[in-house]
Amino acid sequence: MKKTATFIIFTLVAVMLCTVGAAADCGPHSSVTVTFPEAEAEFYVTLLSEKKSYGPHNGAHRDLYLDPDGEPDASTAAYLKLNAYRDADGFYFLGMVGECNGETDSFDWRWGYYPPDVFKVLVYYPATDSFAVSGILKQYAFSSYFTIHDNGDGTLAVKQSYNYLREAAGFFLRVLLTLGIELLIAKPFGYLAPRTRRTVIITNIATQVLLNLGLNIINFREGWLTMAMYYILLEVLVFVAEGLIYTFTLSHRDENGRLRGVGKAWFFSLAANLASFIIGGLIVRAEFIIK
């Protein structure tokens, strides 16, 4: 039994590692998304940084471009205005700008590559040559979302708008999908009899809820790449836990008191967890690409 379990564990780890690729600076980075639900006017938006240099962005070294006639176009003119803005708290413009043409009901702008940890939201309205700025904000998650409202007095009201309902729905859908996969795989193993089916369902719900809860927390705090790394480790732990549970609940003892069906229980756990790992990995990857 020990040799069988050890072999299966190493096989599972090897297969999972083969599905993971790495490249320098190709992983996902933290992001800040600001949403303006009332975007009737043309405006330009940026994040002011507490630090003069953040990641590849440097407030002291920015190239400014003019058109061939020497006159700035609208976007460059707005860039120059934002560059000339002097914040009361000494925050810096780092050169990243989002543009809203005023022809949409709602406007989203995402800073997806090294946004500042501590920042302010600054908006420039070219029609009135005026600014509106928020208070000091911080990233609160790996992917932080904020909803912005202009107070009409040069200030912006900001609230966190992380979509917890969407994440909760995704959480329960992944658990249900994994349960469905394991039940399909349980059929050829002969584990769909009432007693064994109940064991598979209860075990799977318990382990998958804990697994997905852990992955959601890691994704919220550290992001997709870190979650992918932990996904391998946590899936192996789930495989071992389910293998042990199935060994003592789905196996049986013969007349000599020896457990029978141990290898079958472990191979069922291996097959079920490999299938859920591969399909779950594809789902997570698809979610990341969509985002």
C-alpha cells in the first residue's frame, strides 16, 4: 500500500508540473481598475503615485511628443496638463493616461502593469480646463476595483467595488463542476452504489470547498500566478486526503482481516483529481485571459 501511494503521489506531481510553464516577467501583475458609471463628458484619467518611481514608471523621465507642426493634439495637450499638475500632497504623475471620449454611459480604465500601491485618482476635463482629484487610496487586492463619482467641487468620491458576488458564484460553480467530474469517474470504478456514492459526494464537497476557498483567498491577495503554484501543492494534498479516506471507506476487509481494493481506491483518487486539476486549470487560465 505504501509503495502504491508513493508511486501515485510522484506521478501526480510530475504530471502537474509538466502543465506549468514559466517565463521572465510574463506572469500576471497586480492591477487597478477605475470605473466611472457617469461618463457623459470627455476626460482623461491617471493615477498619481506616492513614489516618484514605481516599477518601470518614472515621474522624472517622460518623453513628450508634439505633432510635426509643433502644436500638441488633444491627447498630448491633456498629457501636458496632467504632467504640469502639482498635487497638494506631493504625489507624482507617472505618464499612464486613460481617455474617455464622453460618448459612453460608463467608462472603465485599467492600469495593469505595476500600478502604484499608494495613489490618488486624478481626472482632467479639457472642456473646462479643470481637474478633480481623489483622496489617498491603496491597493486592497491583487486586482483592485474602484468606482468613481465626481462631487462637482474638484474632488472625487471613491469606493471599493470588488465583485464578491461574481467570485462567490465562480467558487460554487467550480465546486459543482469538480463534483460532477468525480461522480462521472466514479461510475467505471463501481462507486456509484448508494453507500459509496454518498461517501464520494461528502468527501468531494469537503475537500473541494476547502481547496477552492484557499485558492480564492490566495488569488485575492497574491494573484493568479501565485495561486497557480499553490494549486499544484493543494491538489496533491487533496489527492492524498481523498486517497486515505477512500482507502478506509471504499475498501473492504477479507476473511483474514486484510484490506482489499486499496489500489483501486487510490487510482480512483488519482484519476478524479487529475481530471479536475486539468479542467480546473483550463478554467482558471480562461478566467485570467478574459480579465
